[in-house]
Amino acid sequence: MKFETCILRGLFLACSLLGLLILGAMIHAKPQAPALGDQIGIAARLLAAPNACALPADGVLCLRHG
């Protein structure tokens, strides 16, 4: 009984420590801004945009200005 209790306590401590490490990594993570916005201008983005509606033609309306 003593051996099982020690093993379960060790497992609980290991899982708790791992959970705290993961939580700490999520809290202190800094998102990285994509570098795409700095390199490509608005005109290039508009030229790269598709001219046709990307939605399937199954009765779904695709409203486009222009």
C-alpha cells in the first residue's frame, strides 16, 4: 500500500508540474506578427485577390463590389 501511494503521489506531482509548465508557456507566449504585411503593398494584395467568387455555385450568394 505504501509503494502504490508513493507512485500515485509522484505521478500527481509530475502531472501537476507538467500542467503548470504548459500553462506558464501559454501565458508568457508572445505572438509573432506575420512579415507579409511589411513586404507587400495594398496594390499587390488587390492584384493577387481572385476575380471570381470563391464560394461554390450552390445557391449561395457571393456579393462583390465593382
